[in-house]
Amino acid sequence: MPEGGEDRRSSWDRLFANSGESENERRVLEYIIHRMNEDGHLRDVVQEEYVRRNLTESQRQDIVSNPRLLEAVRERMQEAFRSGELDPNRRPE
């Protein structure tokens, strides 16, 4: 997301709209969720070097101010695993 404000939607809005989600954003969200599952605290996790290197300050603030977004991503990932959508042996339809 450009810092200059050309795109006024947050990266999280784009994520849930399924338009503009970058592979990088997805990986960082997965990392954050993984760390939280290991009993990491959200405020600590978003300050880890990997997260700081791959998300802007604004994106990190969005996560901390609205952790429900992470919960929605977590649920989406769990559903993808349950449905077999992420099964490496699954053939595309």
C-alpha cells in the first residue's frame, strides 16, 4: 500500500475484499497468527523484526488497534485447511 495515500483503503480492507492481497501480507499475517498460537502477545509479535521489516507502521497499528481482523484471518485459514483447499495433493478443478 503506498504510504502517500493513493489507495485510501487499508491493506486489511483489501485483504478481506480479496483484491490487492499481496503474498507478503498473507505470509506476515500467517506468521503473526502462528506466533500468537505459540502464546506470543500481539503487541510483542508486531514489534518482531520480521513483522517490522514486512509491514508499514500504519499496518502494524491497524493490527494492534483491531485484533478482530486477525481472528477473521485465522478463521479463514482454518476453513481453508478443513476444506482441503490447501491440500498439496489436491488437483485444481
